[in-house]
Amino acid sequence: MLNADALSQLRQLKSDIEENKVVFPGTVKATNGRFGFVALDEGRDVFLPPEEMQKVLPGDRVTVAEQEGDKGKTQGVVDELLETNLDTFVGRYLVRGKGHFVVPETPGINRWIFIPPKERQNAEPDDYIYCRIHKHPIKDGKGQAKILKVIGKAGEAGIERSFTVATFNLPDAWPEAVSKQAEALDESVIEARGEGREDRTDQPYVTIDSPGTQDMDDALLAEPNATGWRLSIAIADPTAVVEPGSPAEQEAFRRATAIYFPGEPLPMLPDTLSTRLCSLMPDVKRLALVCDLQVNNDGSLGEYSFHQAVIRSHGKLSYELVSNLIEGREADDVKALPDTVSNSLDQLHQVAMSLRKWRSEHALVNGDRPEFRLRLDENRRVRLIEPSVQNEAHRLVEECMIAANRCAADFLGQQDKGLFIQHPGLRDDRADNIRALLEGYAPDLAGVDATSAEGFRDLMKQTEGLDAEVPVKAIISRQLARAELSFTPAPHQGMGLAAYTTFTSPLRKFSDFHVHRLIKSILWQEPLSDLSDEQLAELQLTQFRARQAANSLESWLKSDFARTLGEDAMTGVISRTTPSGFFVRLDANGLEGFVSCKTLEGKFSFDPVTLRLVHNKNGRTFQLEQPATVTFAGVDDERKQILFKLVEPSADASASGSGPDSKDDA
């Protein structure tokens, strides 16, 4: 037994060790296995063995000490938890003997987490549940969770949407204050707020949208003049109805954007506002922020001005109807249009063609990529995927919106405050690869400075349809940076414009809503709460998570639908390549599935310059835009990823070089 002196010496020794211990701050990174890493602030990673990984959660800020582990390799030992960011998560309820657990669906949490008896919310085995960390595992590696909500069971109608909303922690109910604010509004607010505005109710504005659209936020009108046209774009004005700083505005900021989930969207504003009082419905007075602009005969923009007005849409027109009119089809609904509306639509079409011609010559016009629409059944699962054809009416609306947004960007660019969308073009970390790509496969373009707006525009134009061994433009397009919000004007490289913003979707995007506030504060001295740098970053992150959520739900629904594909061969093109395989997008329905290199004969190497997979021995190549024939091979349920198997060409086809995956086709 140790005496008092010995105990004192041990305590002092322990204290000395603690004082002299070297620890490093960093962030925990999870893997698909039980081990992980800590990304140190100084820029290197430290390995965390499974027993240490049990003490932490993905994203935790910790300090670690380093020690020698198995086989002389350095590994980390968690010293202290500084901060934890993982609060809520989703999973599946599991009962094993007397133990009740949640099996997290959150990537990186590769363990069961115990749920104490008082925190189980009457959940049943296999229920999807929404949980919060109740006890962090830092002390003993044994964390606990509490159930906040039982989401439902696999197979229930709409479970995919409910699960996605919980996974991304999206608000799916209106706070009481927002509901009360919306319920207190009726048509009288339109009359009251319309006083003092321009009365344009007699002008033949029309909306052009899908038949089922209810949140109509733009109406159009065009008239010819001596040098081109007067184009008028009326945008729904929710900022006239929603008081600055009110609960509805705060909630709109929190949501950042409407999310168009298949079957049931998640709106940014309550229906009272988005689909009724602020929607530009036909034959009723509505408040609008109007952009009038001169479009010259060559498609260039002349003078423009903004107006607060009251309008009355003279028709809720579908894309199909307007396309029928443009293409001269004698449909009954076309014949029923008033002459004033038909004449305006004719002029709108001419305006749009001129605007598009100017953009194709002076900016960048993205090609029409095939799009597909999910049709759901009564259980909210995909029953059909059909092509969504982009016709002249879609292009008409697109050109008018871009023109109006260019005017807004130009106007704000002349002020000391603004909100812009900038796009830097190529990712910084891919510049060397792009340079090598051009030197090897488009040497005439190797000298182009793709970091400048003009250089990037020239590069994208000159690689369109370029006859080269590899699809140069497709490779470049796969390595672009994301567009970002900014307080200062900067080039939007993807559109080939010196500056850009959007204000044409204020019912659906808070950034557009805020641009309305900016314009009105400058022209009419209306109240404005400036966004801080932190709020801008939060808005950007929320928009990104909304896109992630929409993509996640679509992937789930599509992967379930893929199980109905059967065993027939299907044609498609390679849409994406990775070191471990490639994705094929089907021609018939746009589904994307993964073909793993493990299912192919031999070993392949990935070329980061051309984004090609090349067989190490025979040179067989898989690359972007290459045709491929595949069959359905299953679904990776964890990733919600469709799996395909490549249909190999016949011996005769391979010998002649005519198979869909032959090197000649690469």
C-alpha cells in the first residue's frame, strides 16, 4: 500500500506529464470504416484508431496527442473535446436483447448509440427516428441519444420526404408567429399597399409557366418601337406585403429557398403569400416590381428603369400553348387568345431571339441538356420518368429573366451596396490539369488565360464541337467552381457576363427577395436591414444544403424506381468518371448508375487530366460522353446509388472497333 509521500509523488508526476504533454487542435474526420482522422489546424492528418474514434463524433473539434502505435506508426489519442457540431441526426430504431439503440444513417457514425428508457418515445423496431445526442461519448466511448420524433417505417407513403427533411434538419412547419402573420392578410392588403403605385392593370401582361404552377412570380409584355422593343418584366413583390424584420421575413431567411421536392415542395413563404396574395394570378390586381428596358434590334440592352406598379395578368399561359403560337400550330387555345395578348407574345418571341443571338455572340449560352420529370403514384413513389422538353416558350422566358437580372446587376453595381452571384470559372486546384489538357489535346488554345472572364469565355466557345481525341469542353465543364453570393460585383464566368444577380424569383429565393429590398431602398428609401458577412455565409450554406436535400430525395426515389428496370439492355452515355469506375446516364429516362471497375476485366488507371479510365494492359478506355450499354445490377442502399453492369460488345463488334465501348469511340 502506498504511503502519503508516494501518492503525492505520483500526483506530481502525473501533473508534470500533463503540463509537458504536446497536444494539437483539429477536426475529426470520419471514414467508412471504424477508424478516422483528425485534420490538424496546422495542415496534416493524424490517424485515430477505432478505440479513439469511439470517443468522438464527425466534425468534433478536439485536441490530440501523438503516440507510437502498432508497427511503429504514429496515431492520435484524444485529449480534450473543444466543441461538438453534431447535434441532431436520423437513424433506424434497433432492439437487441434488453438494449435499445439507434443505428445512425448519418455518414461517419459507424456505431450503434444507446437510447435510455425515458428517451424512446414509444418507437418500434425498424422505425426511422430523429434523434439528438443526449450524452457525448468523449469520457468512455459510450454515447447516448434521445428520440425527438418518430419519422415512420420504411415503405410508408411519403417516408422518403419525411426522412430527408429530418436528415437535413429542414423546417417543415410554420412557426406560430408566421402562421398568424399570414392568416391576418387578405385582398385588402393589396388595395392598401397599391396606393401611390403605377396602375398598369390595362396592359396585357401574361404569365408563362407549367400548368400546375401556383407561385407565379413573373409576367411579361413586349411592344415594338423605332429601335427594337420595350420589354417589360413584372416580378411579384412580396416585400410590399411582408414587413421588414417580421416573422415571415425571418423564416424566409432561415429557409433561404423553396425546395421543389417531387410531389410536395417545401416553400419559402406560406401559401397565403406565395400562391395567393403575391402570386401573379390572372384577372386580379397584384403588386409588382417592374423592370422596363429597351432591347435593341441586335439584342443589346439599352436604357432601363424600375417601377412599383399594380398589374393584372391577362392570362395564365402554359409553355405548350405559347410554343404552339410561336410555331404556328392552330390549336384551339391559341385561337382563343385576345389579339392584344397574341401580338405581345409575337413581340416577346422576337425579343427573345434577339437577346439569345446577342448572348451567343457576346456571352455564353448553355446548351439544352435533356431534362426529365418524375411522376409519382398515390404512395409518392416514382411511377414514370418522362422527358421534359425545352421548347421555344421556355427559352423565351429564360431570355427575358436573364435580361431583367442583368439590369438589376448593373443598377446595383453603381451603388455602394448590392447582392450578386459570381462564378469564378475553373476550380483553382484544377488549373494545372486544364493547362495540361489544352497542351495535349487543343494546343491552339494552350495560351488562353482561362482565369480571366474574356479568356474563359473564349475557351468555352472555341471548345464547343472541337474535333479532338477527348471531349475537351465536357472535361472542362466537369471541373468548374460553384457560383457564390457576394456583396460586390464580379464576373459570372459560367454565363460570360461581367456581373450578375437575380431578383426574378422573390417568392422562391431569399436572395432575390433581398435584392427587391435593396432596389426599393435605393430608389424609394424603403427600410432595409443589411446582411452581415456571417448572414451571407449562412444564406449560402442553407441554399447549398437545400440542393443537397433535393438531390438526396431524388436519388432515393430514383434508386427505388430502378428496381423495376428489369434485365433488358439500356443505352446511355458516360456522364462522370472516378478512379473506381464511371457513371452512365440512360438515354430513355436520365437515370444515372455506377459501373464499378471491379466488375470489369483487368485493372484501370485514372487520368486526372483527361478524366479517362485506361486499361493498364490493352489500353481500353472509358471517358466522358462515350456511349455505353448497360443492364441494371442492383442498388447500393446505403448510398442510394443505382448500380449498372456494362454490356460487353460482341466479339465481332470488338474486332471491327464498332462496339459502344471500343477505343475508337473513346
